[in-house]
Amino acid sequence: MGMSKILALMHSETLQPVASTSCQLQSVTASTALYDVADIRSAITAAADVVAAVRTISIGLDLSKMTFGNSFPKVRKLSASSYLFVRWFLEIISIFPPDIKHAKKPFIALSPPKNDTTAAGGSALPTIRQEGKKFRQYASALSATVGPFAVGTVLAWMSPAMPMLLSPTSKIKVTPNQGSWVGSLIAIGAIFGSIPAGKCADIFGRKPVILCLTIPFITSWTIIYFATDVWMLYVARLIAGSCLGGITATVPMYIGEIAESSIRGELCSYVQLNVTLGILYVYAIGPFVNYYSLAIMCGILPLIWFVLVLLVIPESPMYLLKRGRKEDAEKALVWLRGKDYDIASEMETLQVHIEESKKHTGKFKDMISSRATIRAAITVLGLLNFLSCSGINVLIFYAQSIFETSNCSVSPKLCSVIIGILQVIFTFASSQLVDRAGRRVLLLISDSVMAVCLGTLAYYFWLQEHGVDVSSFNLIPLISLGVYISTFALGFGPIPGVMIGELFSPEFKGLAIGIVCVLASLIEFCVVKTYQTLLNYCDHGITFAIFAGFCVLGTTFVWFLVPETKNKSLQEIQDELSGKKKPKADQSQNATGSQSTSA
């Protein structure tokens, strides 16, 4: 078939509706030069008529039979005949109908509607928040969170190291009770690191304090490498715990101050994401290296962190402006947001925020009299408390031994790696959802599912400990803890760190975060240290049932007391915590704007 037959076909009765409708479409689209909404709707309707007419063509090619095995000969046959190819192409197009539901909105609007007076600069226009470039904000946040990656190695080190220390061939003789002290002393160390680090960050700056935290980190791993007695491990873990407390007090604070509100939740959640990466790092290499190689491979991370912090991250613009270094604050803000970003409005907002904070001296007396700070402290402390009482660090410290006790059909070492991978995946998912779904929704889903998982695991252990044959259900521990760690990583893992950087006002941030971290560290110490005692008196079943009960209480706490901070500026969060309502002028202005727009 040649082109003459195709042209003859175009004039046949079968394609007459298509030709006539196509002419109508040309006449309609020719009038859309003015980009009138009614004309565009007519054009879309005409296009729909064209497709309807095309569907009346009977081609006779059965597309359902175009399987992978016989598709190539048919395509080759079609390509050999231009007539058959055109008919096949028209049928392919006719499969996909246009979405007429979206025809109510014009494809393009080069000029505003005639009755819309808001486009000319009227007050009824809604405020559009300016957005800067994001690459350097991400780079700064990721560089700062290499420290939390190193924290993850400190937390997970116990899981592969304890079997090495308890083995008969170990050069360091450690009993199970001494091992519980080795695990729990990092919480005591965090007490000595939280308040000094938070206060020093207010005095000397966020960046210098973060740099200084690398020194004790390297020292702790050096002591672990050269340790010959258990007391040296105690000292090393205390020093590592002080670094953990300092990082908890400074890194979320820093990221919360450099990030725009549209990505602040995501960047702050990278703190927990990197903690989980550090845990996975140890779970993946720990079972396959010896004690000394593990210490070296963990100790190199603080060195990398020092270099990245020194070369990449700028000082916080909030801190610089608070210290009267306006020019430096402007330079830092331009570097973070890009040269095309107009920093004037954000500088003005920061200045107002700082002027408001100057009404208080930043002392403890003023802090406890501030309603916003008290509400922020209750929220953060409650979240950290229920995070610890959910038993998450017990699972991380003793993952391998828990799986060995459960008689799971999968290797305990492999189970630990699976848990670590799930934690990383779902923490990353949380970083992408936290600014879309919101903080409260993820927290509620997380803690409620964690309660179910721990309850299931508790019942499994209770049956096993009472002589019931559970061999048919030996995958329950892996499934329960896998879902538990996944939902924890989705909400209760990263979001408390996000809210630490969001809820406290600048004048109280260092002191308040330090005090909250001290109290949370005491609770964490009690949970980890009493785990072995609970096992001795109650066994695994009741112990995990207690953890499940705390998850239920945590869900109730979130429902009634935790505020939503999604897409809110730091000043808006403080106003909400203080009980300040939105000015009525703004509400009436928005109402006027909506009326004029609808008119």
C-alpha cells in the first residue's frame, strides 16, 4: 500500500468524522491566541471528539495477542506497510482517552483574568514564601551528621563486641554484669556532655563546638583499642557518651537554624538516618572482623567528620546575628541560600526573633517562667523518655543475643544485618515524609505499631519460657523486630531529634536542650542497666511486655500533648507554644482576598 491509498482512505466515509472534526479543532485552536479560558475548553472538547471518532475505526489488529514471543514479527510486518502502520498507530492512540476532568483549568495563563485585581499588587494576594537553593543546605547538614553516624557505631559496638569480650579467648575478662555497665555507661557520659556542649554552643558558636567534639571521640576509640582491663572500657564508654550528649545538644540545633522551613524536617531527620547508617555499618562488619580491627574502622569516622566540618559547614546565621555580626550572618545566609536569594526578609525575621528573645536573660529563672520553653521541654522530654522506654537501645545493644535466645531459624548475625538495613530504609523514608505527612501522624503510626510488635514478641517469649513448642513460629522474632525497627525508624527514631531543633527559642536553646538531654540520658541509663535485672527476675516475655506498655503510653502522650510543626517557621512555632493567636488583621485580609478573587 502506497501513500495514494492512504490519502484515498482519508477521504473515505470511515475517516470523514475525523477530518471534519480536525478542521473544527484547527478553527478553535486558531482562536486561542488570546488564551481565553472558554476557547481552551472548546479546544479540549474538540480533541475529545477527534479521539471518539478515531475509536470508530475498525482496524482488526488484536493487541491482546501481541505477547513478548510474537510481537517482533507483527511489528516487522507493520513497519513493512505504511498503511498498516498508520492504522495500528491510530488504534494505539485510541486506547488512552483524554482526562477531561482537568479541562476546567487553562493550560497556560499569560495574562490574569479581567476581574482579578490582586495580581496588580493588591493586599488580597496570599503571601508566597521565598525559596532559596538547597544544595549547600544539604551539604552542610550531611557534613554535620557524620557525627551522628559515628554515634551509631558507638551504640551498635556492643552487639558484636560483647560476644568477643565474653569468649574464653578474650584478653579482657568481662562478666555479663560488667558487660551491662559497659553498655549503659554511655548514658551517664551523655549527662556530662549535654549541658556543657549546649552552653558552649551559645557562647563560642555551633561550628567550633562540633569541631571540638571529634577529639574525645577519637580518644575513646583509642582507649578501646589499647584496653587491657574492663575499667578502661568503662572510661572509654563514658568519654564516648559525653560525645553522644554533645552531638544530641548541638547538631540538631545547628541544622534547625541553617535550614529553610520547607526542608528543615528532612534535614533534621538526617541526624537519626546517619545514626542508623552507623549501626548498620557495625552490624555489617562486626561479625567478620576481630576486636581491634573493629575499633580502628570505627575510630576513623571522627577524623572524617572533623575534616568535613572544618571545610564545608558555615557558622549558623542565627548565632552570628545574635552576636551582633550582621555582615557575617548575611554572608553565611547568602552562601546557604544562593546569590539570587533575597536575604532581606529572612534577616528581618531573624532579627525580630532575636529582639524578642532579648526580653529574657536566658537564665534558668527566666527559662522556667517561659510558657513556650516549658511546653517545648515537656514535649521533647516526653518523646525522648518514651523513645528510651520502648527498649530501642536494648535491642540495638543486645540484638545478636536476643535472636540467639529466640531460637530463630535465621542466623543471629544475619538477623542483625536485616534489622540494620530495615532501620536505614525506613529512616530515609521518614526523612522524605516528615515535611509532607507531618510529625504527629508519623509519631502516632510509629508508636502504636511498635506496641503491637513488642506485644507479639512478648507473647512468643512467654510461650517459649513456659514450655510451649513454638518451633513452627520461629520467624516471629525476626518479623516482629523487623516491623518494630521499621516503624520506629519511620517516626519515633528521627522525629524527636527534628523537634529538638525546632521547639526551643534561641535564648534558652542551649541550656534547655542540655537539661532535657541530661534527664533523657538518666532515663536511658536506667532502662539499659535494668534490662539484665528484668531478665533475671521476669524473663524475656514480661520484659518486652513492659516495653510494649510504654509504647501505648507514648502513643497517648503524642495524641494529647505533641504539637504539629510541619512547614512552620521557628517564630510561628514559638508563637503557638506561647499561646499567641494569629492576628485578626491577617485573617480579615485573607478573607478579603478570597472574596475579591471569587468576585
